[in-house]
Amino acid sequence: MFRKMQAGALTGALLILGGAATQAGDGAGVTTERLLNAEKTPQEWLTYGGTYDEQRYARLSQIDKKNADELGIAWTYDLATSRGVEATPIIVDGVMYLTGAWSIVYALDAKTGKELWVYDPKVSGEAAAKSCCDVINRGVAVYGDKVYVGVFDGRLEALDAKTGKLVWSTVTVDQSKPYTITGAPRIVKGRVLIGNSGSEFGVRGYVSAYDAETGALDWRFFITPNPDKKPDGAASDEAFARLGNDTWGDEGAWKTDGGGGTAWDSIVYDQVNDTVLVGTGNASPFNPKIRDPKGNGDNLFLSSILALDADTGAYKWHFQTTPRDMWDYTATQSIILADLPLGKDGAKRRVVMQAPKNGFFYVLDAATGEFISGAPFAHQTWATGLDDKGRPIENPAARDSEAGFLAIPAPSGAHNWHPMAYNPDTGLVYLPAQQMAQFVQDRPVDRTNPMRWNPGYDFAAGLPPTYPAGTLEEVRKNLTGTLMAWDPVVQKPAWVYPHSGPFNGGLLTTETGLVFQGDIKGYFMALDGSTGQKLWGMNLKSGIQAAPSTYEIDGEQYVAVATGWGGSWALNWGFAWDKAVAPDVGRVFVFKLGGKGTVPDPMQDTVEKTPKAEPIKDAALVQKGFVHYAENCMVCHGPLAISSGVLPDLRWSYVSASKEGFHDVVINGALSDNGMISFAKHLSADDAEAVRAYVLDQAWLAVKNGDASAPSKPEAPKTN
């Protein structure tokens, strides 16, 4: 798959165009005061969730329920790369700032779409192998005269908002380890806050605060203990000495693999309580028998909401959604702050709301972290409810990973990273929910080769080595997604809008009672926030995962959303599509009432769906390849060797045509610049040939089932 490509006027790493439109400011000039009072300037979108409360609620009224069907395209802009796009556009002083794949930053005139500058941080293609879920980025932060981006390879960088030139750059992680950054930075009291990703590969998570002017580290809070349970000289030391260390045993893989807990998405500032709220991630390894075999504790602070002092990073409180996590049930999902009528006579109480992967919707007291209420918003097999403290009442069978357990939700969660929105007028939270299942079983103990991923489970468990005709259609029926309007006071849905599958886009809601969302197949729509009735929609011809934002210039309201095919769902669940998606650039679409723009046609799929070699008729070799493929290749190229189109479908790749060519890529790393690193540390030459045998077996099975064509044989030469 191509990595970076020409698109529109993009030709270099940094392109400065003079003569910006008069609506576009000469510099961002965002102050702490502006951020604290962002709800008073709804014509802008100053921070990731719109305001510090991250409700994604806009006090703009031009577009309403009566005229939403008059929306049309104001302008579009082609991003410079393919792959997943997850950024929320930030709009400051008439300029739109956002990121695409590979952490490339764009500044556009928000009224016209004119390109002002582009900054490419030049991420190495090899860094892609450190990511579970594509080379995505969720956006930037703006403060003073600078734009801040967390770069995929672990850098935090400040750019001049007017020119896009690099002001400072600091490395926030040990780049020899499989850390990445995918989340958007947040600005709090002159500091840039950023976390990291990588729990699937074995790292120790933390959140850091850097001086916005200089890039100097101010404070850091680790999410799992020091391997020796000694102080780190960090803000987290006191919390681990008092609370955390005793929840971990004294041996196990966590001591070398870090324990996980990465803060890869949600970081929210509660300005009322002067508290930073951090959603923390899953365990590393997933399997507690390997991670912490003699410990019986909760493994703090995995899968938790952490409340930290904004000035020092010191611990205030925590709430753990999934104690001793073993199912990848992160609590990194969007956190919303709100004032709900929960007291006597409808008195308001400031709360934290979250719907993490585990399938429960939580309402907590924002000042103390006290559990107020919780309820399942999705089907679950791992737990039967919550006790009066909010602790899950587990299904005992859920921890029997030796026999195996069908976990619902799957590791992808009942809700993933896609942002929720809250409308204080309707009192509803708009939630992109979904259902998938994953069979969880211990990795066979006699296997010694290290896996690239670090779950400690057998990824081949529960998957058939082959797929009989008709099987995939039945599987797809159980992969569901909905837009759910959730009442957080009574903890019940008010209405549910069905989608064709999971992993649909983030939400935006407005004071006119509208809800905007895009779906994974590219349909962008506006719904009535009170009833769920669809009022308008348009096919943008590219998957939508990102959340929209809205703004106003010269009396006109605009709605902006980014599109781009990729992310964890597209990479990891290729068989969910009956037809692979053709590669295409990401785009920005901006709408207004009466817009007359058109949707660009997508690129055509030119892949020839035929096996490129004869099958290798060795059943034992194919079975061996199935296991190695599931452990090393599946999370990028798709289960059953079926790709959704983000990365090449190996069944149809010419790389699979010969043993030598496959070895050159898989073992020698011939395509490392594109992100396909050498797997020599994980696979032997014989293992690689076994994977090729499995891939070819799947290719010919597709021919047998009528899903592909056999290669045409050359015509015999004519004779006279």
C-alpha cells in the first residue's frame, strides 16, 4: 500500500502560501482565558472536545432541524496520504488545523479550504510496526502562537501557527521500545499534556506535562509501578507507595514488559476542580497468568480514570472500570464532564461520564471519583452487573482462559475511541456503540517464539483454519453498530439508530438539537437528537471514523469532518467486508447551507483477485502457517488472510508468488520503508514459508468458494 502520495497542491514537507484569506488570522493567539471560556466563542472550535468539558456541544443555531436537509458541500481538501484519519478539526481565528495519517499537520483557510501550510514530521515507515491500530493521529492543540502535535514516533512538537515551521521538538518516550503517540495533545494552564500507546507490544504507560513555551518536562505520572517498586522521581511515586504497588505481585512479565496502561486517548481538564482526568489503557501482557502470576490484586492503575492535580500531577483519586484487566477493556474512551440533575429537587451535581470498552456506562462524582451509577449499554458475557461501589460482578467463566471464553465485548470494545457527545438541552449522551466477540484462550505453553503482539493468548484460538462457503456472511451478521442516545440520569437508552456494522464515527451535537455522525462506509448524516430521526445525509465515498466539529465565519455556520479508510477495525477485521475498499486519500469535507460542492470519486480497485502461485499441498505446513499468521500477521492483514483494503491482501499479492520473494519481504525486510519490517526476530525462514503456504491455501479456498478467480492459463501456441 502506498504510504504518502501527491494530493492537491501538496508537494513537500512544508509549503507556505502567502495571501491568506482575510478571515484567517496571522497567528493563533489562544490564551488560557480563551480556553476556559470556549463556550462563549462557539464560532470557533478551540480544543479537541470543543471546550474543556469535552461535551462536543456547539452553541450555534443557523443549521437546525428545519433546514438541515439543505446542507451541501462548501469545500473539500485532499490530504497527502492514504490510511486512517481520526482527527477532529480545530478552528482558531479563521484557520483550520488538523492532522492526517503519519502525523502530518495541515493549516487551511476555514472559509475557503485554501491551503496555508503543511508540516510533515517525516516519520519513518518502520515506525508503523510499533502500532496496533494504524498510523493515525487524532489532531492538534493550539495555544499562544503555536500548534502542538504528538508525532507517531513519540515526539511532541510545537509549530509556528502562522508558518508551520518547527519551533521545538522533544522526544517523550524511549524510542528503542514500541511506544507510539496517536492521541491529541491538551493544553492546561500553559502546559501541553500528552500520553502514549503501545500496551499491545509491551511498554509502561504514563502521561506527561510539558512547558508549552519551551518543551521542558514539568511533571509525569506513571500508570503502572516501577519494576522494582521503587520511586521514579515522578508525580506518581506517592500513589504507588500508598495504593498501587501492593496490587501487583513481585514477579511476572509486567516487570520486563512494563505492565501497559498507556494513556493513548482521553485527557480532560476539569476547570471547576482544577483536575486533569486521564483514561488509562489495557494490561501488558493481556493474560494475567503471564503478566502477574502470583499477584491477586487489581493491578492499579490499569483500565482506570485517574484524577491528577493540574499543577503537579499528584494523585487525587481513581476509579478502576476493569480490575485486573485481561480482556483489553481500556478506560481510555472519551470522558465528558457535565452538571446533571441528580440531587434532591433536581439539584445539579458535577459528574464525570464514560462508556469504556467493557460495556458499562459510568457516572462518577467529579470532585471525589465516587461511583454514582452505572449500567450496561451493550450485551456482555464477562460480567453480570456492578455492585454498589461500581465494581464489576464478574462471570467466573470469564477468567477461565485455559478452557477458553467467548468474550463479549471483544478487545475492540462495546465503545472504542470514537468520541461521545452530550447535549445539556436534551440531557442525552450520544454514544457510538458496537458488538463483537473474541475467543480468549491461553497461548500454548510449548510455544517459545516471541510474538510481535504481546497478549499472552493464542490469537488462533476460536478461528477456523479455513472458512467454508457461507461462513463469513453469518459472522458479519453478528458484527453490529449503533448510534445510541443514552440518558445518564436513568441509565437507559432514549433511542437507538442502527448502523450496518461497528466502528462508526465520533459525534457532534448542537443547541438546535442536531446530532452529526459519519459511518464506516462513508455516509455522513444529521439526526434529530430527541428522536433519532435522520434529517439529512450524504455519501462521502470514504470511511468516516473522525468526529465532526462546527464553526461560524461571516455569519455562516460550517460543519467539518475528515474521512480516511483505516484504523484498528479496518486493519484487524478484514473479513467484515464482502469487498475490499480501494486505496484512496483522506479528505476534509466542509458543509454549509446551500453548499454546491461535489464528492470526489474514489480510486478504482485494480487488484486482481487471483492466487499468484499454485497451492502448497502440505497440510501440516499450512496448519503451522495458520498459527504463525494468526500470531504475527493477522492484526494488520486481517483474520483468515482477508484484508479490508487498508494494507495489501496477501492472497492476491505477487509477494506470495515465490518462496524467495516472500522471504525477502518477511525475513529480510525489503519493504521496511512502507512499514513492513523484518520479522526475523519472530519467524524463521521455515516459518515464513509456512505462512506463505497458509496464505496460498486461503487464496485457493476463495476460488473454490466463488469469491475469487483462478489465474488464467496462457494460451498454447498455435500450430499450422
